[in-house]
Amino acid sequence: MQVAVVGAGAVGCYYGGLLARAGHDVTFIGRRTHVDAINAHGLLLDTQLFKGYLPARAATDTSSLGSPELVLFCVKSADTEEAGRSLVGRLRTEASVLSLQNGVDNPQRLRAITGHPVIPAVVYVDSEMAGPGHIKHHGGGALVIGASPASETLAQALKAADIQTAISDDIERIQWSKLATNCAYNALSAVAGISYGPMSEVEGTKDVVARAVQEVVMVARACGVSMPEDLLEQILKIPAAMPNQLSSTAQDLARGKPSEIDFLNGYVVRKGTELGIPTPTNQALQLMVKLAERSKEAPRL
């Protein structure tokens, strides 16, 4: 299978790497530092069970792509439209496009740009780019993808590449549940530069988490999405299960990269405003991250 990974970061390189290891023809579209390393040596896939270089091609843009059968779309939410425009005219009718992105509206935004069906997916993986062309996997790796005519065949191919994949008839519910988790922990972890375990031990953290989740649930239900009754209970268990985890927003801030906070807590704030639902906790968390971003930009006096 010809596979294109658009957005060759921690998520795209992990799943693309597993597909390459399974024998698929994978092309990674990403930043120059990773592209050069992959073209020179292959992708270094570094997991708990395997470490080695995998042959693959890489490029900084989609101009060299043929007509991939599968596109793993993994760019940051702010880049969805620009990256989507680069795919216009390059997708064969039967190609599967899988959105492996944070937030809940990227599949719709990408579909609007490309005019091509997009399968939503929810990602549960802990991985990082440990160096140029070097993907380090720490844990997890499961995918949940939305139901579509192509989903069963796609899931079989993913499973054959050791990617645990489930198909959901209610993918919106799972997307919003993951969004609630991100809204609960990402900003707090980012602003303090702290992992989930120590963060949860600070007095008041669980109260803020609970209020953020409750706001997400209210907005989701107003959007017609049925949310799990035990969602908050499950989210509160995450620090014990992943005590050393830093949020993706924390990693972005630490590297001086723009965060996706406007598409996480910020999305809840925007939808809440449209629907007349107050979201003060999510607004405060969004603002905290934007202030932290601004402080890194501002010159020191």
C-alpha cells in the first residue's frame, strides 16, 4: 500500500513507521531536519519491542507525492487548511484519508478544503521525536476510527501492522471525550511544566479539572453528542496511570512551538459562546497558555 504521512511528527512517524515496518511504501512529509535524516538513513523506529532503521522516503512538501492509497493526516490543527490545500488534486477517488489530530473539527475542516471524505480518528499514543528522523515510543498506540465504507479494510491493514484499531459508530462521542481529557490536563501541565502525577497532588487541581470537564460535557451535549456518564471519573484516574506524562501542549511550549490550545479549550469557549453556555474555566486555561506563549515571545527588559 502506498502511504503518505502528512505531518511527520511524533504521531505520524510512529504510525507511519509501523506501516513501513509491515512492508508498506511510506512517504513522510515534514520538517527539513527530519526529512534529511529519513532520506539519508531511513526512519529510526524506537519502541519497547523494536529498534532499527526503516527504509522510507521523505519530503518537505506534497509535490513529490504520487497517488497514495492511504493518507495519515497528522499536522497541527492550525495547519489543517494549508496542508489540506496541498492535497487538492492529489487524492485518488478510492484513497482513504485518516485524520489523526487533536480536537473535534479537523475532519470537517479538511473535508471542506479537499472535497474528499475524511475518516475521523482518536489517537492514544505516547511518543516523541527524540532526534532528527528518530521516533521514540513510550507507550500506548491504539486507534479508534470512525465508521465508513473503507473502515473495515483499513482497520485490517492497520492491525496487520501491529496497530491496535477499533471502529466506532459514534466517533464524535469518543472525540469529545478525548477533547475533555485534553481540556482538563493540557493547559495545567503546560503552564507549570509539570507532569500529571505531581500536578494532581497540588490542592485544587482536581477541582479545576472537574469544572473544565463539566463545561466540555455541557457544550458537547448542546451539540447533540451523548457523553459517558462516568467520563470525569475516568479522567481523574489518568494521573495515576500516567504520572510522568507531560501534555502535548507542555511539550510545544518547552520547544517554543505554537500550541493547539485554541483548538482545545479555545474550541470549547467558542462553541459555548455560540450556544450561550458559560465556559469560564476553559477560558481561563486557554488564556493561561496564551499568556505563557506571549511571555516567551516578549523581549526581556
